[in-house]
Amino acid sequence: MTVTRENAWELLKEYNEDEGHLRHALAVEACMRYFASKSGEDEDIWGLAGLVHDLDWERVSEKEPENHTKLAAAVLEEKGYSEEVIRAVQAHGWGICSDVEPLSEMEKTLYSVDELTGLVMTTALVRPSRSLSDLSVKSVKKKWKDKRFAAGVDRELIERGAAMMGIELTDLIDGVIQAMRPIEKDLGLGAS
């Protein structure tokens, strides 16, 4: 079977029903494609990794969170996904539920943007516009400092990821905002 974006989306929906999880997958996919483009890498491969990175989340998160990425890796292997994508999916859980360290640029990027997309989306949601179009890095960094805001977002992990990528946190945040702007409607953001 040839792996396409369309069948990756269908596979994701087979394993995930929650609209929030599907929107998160779209956000991470957009970020991965954006950073692949900036790095001269394969946007389709990076995008696939972003889209399916949490494939198993709804199946394991409540009962077996330590198995997150393991079920996904098995399913993706069975479906014919490349080792590159499978390893990136495993590496995004490094230090949390996986011992696969992010080594490639794609793995480091997925590790870094996964949590950050949630902070950026939450920051946009509390703005009067509920939009990314007028969201600045400064606004995100202001919310970053408030540990009670989006308390579930692991800021240290994002900082560690930015360091692994060799990018300033400000530039990482800006890239995530830029990447998500074109799909903000799909993310439930912006004017309705």
C-alpha cells in the first residue's frame, strides 16, 4: 500500500474521534510541513509524521499512557509507513513514554512543536479575535510566563527541543504561528 496524506488522515480518524485531537494533528502537520520547507526537507514525509504522531493517543492515554507511541509504531509499521516516520513518532515521546531520542532534524522538530502548538492555540483562543492572524510572539511569550495558563504544556520540553534544533525559542514560536495561520479555520480559530 502506498502511504498518502489522505489515507493517513483516514487512519488517524479511525483511531481518534475527538475533534480536539484531530485539530492538534492538523496543527502539528502544518508546523512540520513549514519547518521542512524552511530546512529544504521533504514536506510530505515531515507532514505525515506530524499528522499521525498521536495516532494511538485516544487508545492508550487514560489506561496506559506509558504505551503512547508504541501502539502507533506497530500500526504504522503494519500499514507500510517508512522507518523514518515511525521513528519520529516514537521520538516525540522521548523522556515521557519513549526512550527513542530525537536525532534527525525531523525528529527534533516534531519533539519541539508538539507541545508548542497547544500553547499557541490556547493563547489565540483567549484573544478577542480568537485568531492567529493578529497573534504575536510577544503575546505567546507573555502567556508562557504564566505557569497557570495552559498548565499542561511542558515548557521545559519545548525549550529543550528548541535547543536541540539549534533555534531560538522566539523563532520557534514565530514559526509555529506562521505555520498554523493558513489553517486556522480547520483548527477552530478565527472569525466564524
